[in-house]
Amino acid sequence: MEGVMMRNGDRLSVAVRKTDGEIHVETWPWFSLTKKAWLKKPFVRGFPVLLETMVNGIKALNYSAAQAVDEEEDGELKPWHIALTLVFAIGLALGLFVVVPHLFSLGMKHLGLGSDAEGLSFHVWDGFFKLAVFLSYIYAISLVPAIKRVFQYHGAEHKLIWTYEETKQVDPVKAKGFSRLHPRCGTAFLLFVLSISIVLHTVLVPLMLYVYSPENSILKHAYIIVVKLLLMVPIACLGYEAIRVAGKYCHTLWGKLISAPGLMLQRLTTGEPDAEQLEVAAAALTGALGGELEPEEAADMDAATPEKVVEPAAQGAETV
């Protein structure tokens, strides 16, 4: 809400343009679920990182909304409000992108255009509907005026991160010339998760049905949906590793190829920012750096990738 969130190591920075035109910057510790060493291991860290990113993102969104309308601190959400919001958000996402495509695929079976869940065509339809629901959702919210503003700030965030990576400067003027698309964007992470889920569901669901399949049709499809929900844990972990690889090798040919779909989707989830929005993004990045790190020592700044990386130096914490 008229702001940008950045992360640097254990520090979270939120910059918000208030109604009087002033940019207010607030920093606080990053809430983490990966403090234990084993939770930071590759192919394990992805799911807890996803959860902690949602918690920090909701807190930042709540704070920015309060600042944008000049509310008092008492008007902000309480911890239990945030917990309920998190549960609702996860439930809505799973309902839209797991349950709804599954039901549509069942409909194609009843129309004689697909098979039951043991067959390949069921999962082909499931993947098609999953992708269609996802793209339709992104396109629909991009038409909402308030979301358009959020997407412009999203573009400003990416431009400042590119500027810092290439010049080691936090300069909103120079940022105008950089791309609003970035390979480590959370949008790309969602697309990786979606693609991996399509592949894993196609392979693993028939295998699970071979191991155990309830005789009752309703119970069988309820069992399949539960299996798909449980698979979100390894899917998120794989998607997390995929986006790290894409970001690390984004300047190579194959890195550009695997990043291309996510970059194309970002044309919907980012907009060209104006000078004032770039100033807000620059303030957020400056707050995240805190003046305590040299550019070469700057930590990874992407909400989707919280640990330090060798190249590049900085990443943007998603505003959406």
C-alpha cells in the first residue's frame, strides 16, 4: 500500500509514502522459521521460507496500510489477526489452485473428454485448468486500480535492485533505465511451483492410487486432494531451489531460458513506476542496508531467498 518492503539478512525495511508526501521508513527484525541449521538445508528450507515470507509480508502490508491512511498504531492488526489472515490466504490459494482444477478435471471426465485420476488425461486437464486459473487470477487483479499501484511499486523495487546489483549505488534516477523484470521475483517462484506441481501430480498421484485407492469415488477424490495438499511441501522446496538457480545463473543462456516464463508473467505483475515510486523503493533499500554494510558485503534481499548468495549481491523482497 504505497510502499515497498526490502530484506537484508535479519533486517526488514518498509518505506511508505504517506498522505502528506513524506516517505516514512521503518525497520524491524525479520521473523524467521529457519533458525535451526537443518531447516536451512537445500530442499528443506523452501517451505518454511514460504511461510515466514507470508508472515513478514502480511505484517509489512498491514503496517503500510496504516501509514498510508495515517492511522494510529492501535488500528494495526493484532498477532491473531495476522494468523487468521495467513490461514485464510493459504486456504484460498489451495482452494483455487488445487481443489478447483481437480473438480474441473472431474467435469471433463463426466463429459467424456478425460479419464479418471489413474489416467494421464485427467492430470493433463488438471494442469491446464491450474494454469488457466492462475493466469486468470493474475490478470483479473491486475485490472484493479489499487493493485495496479502495487504492481508499479513492484516494478520500482526491481529497478532499484538491478541498479544496486550493477552499480553498487542506491540511485532512483539511474534506476529509471533498468528493467522492471527480475529473475528472482516471487512471481517467478509461483510459476516454478505451479510447473513442478503439474509434473509431480501427473507422476505421483497415479502411483499413490496404485498403492492405495479407496473404493468409494468420493473418498478416492478426497484422498487425492489430501495427497496434493501434502505434496505442496516438497513442491515449495523444489520451487525455492529452482528460483535460486535461475537467479544465480541469470546471465547464462540456459539461465535465461528457465527464467523466461517468469519474466513474461512479470509483465502482468509489474508496472512502470514514476519518479516518486522509485524514491520509495530507494528509501526501502537504503533502510534494509542500514548503512552498516559495504556493497560487496550486502546480503541477499529477496523475501523468497533469505540466505546470502555469492552473486548477485542484493535481491528485492516482494511487495505482492
